Amino acid sequence: MSFSQDVWQRNSALYQKTLALPFNQELAAGTLSKEVFCHYVVQDAHYLVAYGRALAICGAKAFEADDIIQFTQGAKEAIVVERSLHNGFMQNFEISKVQFETTPLTLACHHYTSFLTATAWSESYPVVLASLLPCFWIYAEVGKDIIGNSVPNNPFQAWIDTYAGEEFNEAVRKVILTIDKVAARCDADTLEKMHQAYTKGAELEWLFWDGAYHQRQWLGLDQS
């Protein structure tokens, strides 16, 4: 069994819980509130900058030249998508540049981005790869599930099309091939760390969507 097959099976229950989140169910139904979606888009844009940094570090640690190209190109694409959020979704939903820049990271976004960047700097290439995989793979699978259940004239169709599209899914397939190639050369201890990193990333994917739906902010702090 390949690493990707094993890690997906180990975390299949968590994936099903992610599909069942109200955010994803209401997104498919087109009933998600504009306020919740705007909250999500702002946090996602912040997240993508950190994800791009982590991908760049992953590329620097890669074993082979083709993998360096793959992940540094991925870092570039993450920033391109982040900027397209400003020019697309944020304009469409009337989120100003100032509003985005002055909105702090939520607990979920801060936790997830801190995990990714800390792992990228401190861990070996295989473990970094595993920490980055959930964002690629789970987004693609959730996107395909949502597009299969999406209502006609869904107001969120552009977002759905981005993550269910063939271009994004082809990138995901390439990452899975790369991580299986790398994992085949790893010892048991490294493989276990890879599994731990993937599971933590998958848990944080769940937390990011759940936190967005409930618009959770920092509580109990004096903001004055």
C-alpha cells in the first residue's frame, strides 16, 4: 500500500466529518450566508500567503530538481490565487483592500498557518510534504463533492469551480505522486512523523471551515 492510500484510509472518518460541515453543505446548496462566506474569503487570503511560504521552503528542501520546480511553482500559484481573491471574490462581495488588511487572523487561521510554517522550517522534506498535502487533497475532494451536489445558479459557483476544476486536480495528483515517491524511501520513524503531520493538517482543515462558519474570533481579550 502506498503512503497516500494508507494516510487517506487512516483519516477517512475525519474527511467525512469535513464533508458534513454546515459550511460545505450550505455552500453546495447556495444557502451559505454572505457574511460567513466573506469571513472565510478574508481568512483564506491570509492563509494562502503563509501556505505559499511553506511551499517555497518545501521546494528548497526537495530532493530532486523537478520537485524544486513543482513546489516553488506551487508557492507562486498560491500567491496568484490569493491576489485573485482580491480582484474577484472580494470585489464581488464588496470587501475592500483596507478591510482585508485590517482584519486579523482568527484562532483557526493563526493555528493552521503557524503549524505549516513551523513544520516547514523545522522538519525534514518528507514531513513538510505530508503537512502540506491536506490542503491540496482535501480541498480537491471537497470541491468535487460540492460540485456534484451544487444547485443551479449557485452564487458561490466560481469558488466551487476553482477547486473542482481539472487544473487544480492535476496539481493534486502530481503532489500525491511526489509524496508516494518520497515516502517509499523513508524509514519507519519518518513515515510515522509524516502520518502525524498529515493528520494534524487534516484536523486544521476541518477547524478552518468550522471556524469560518461560526465566525470565531479571539475572545476574552481587551481590544481597546
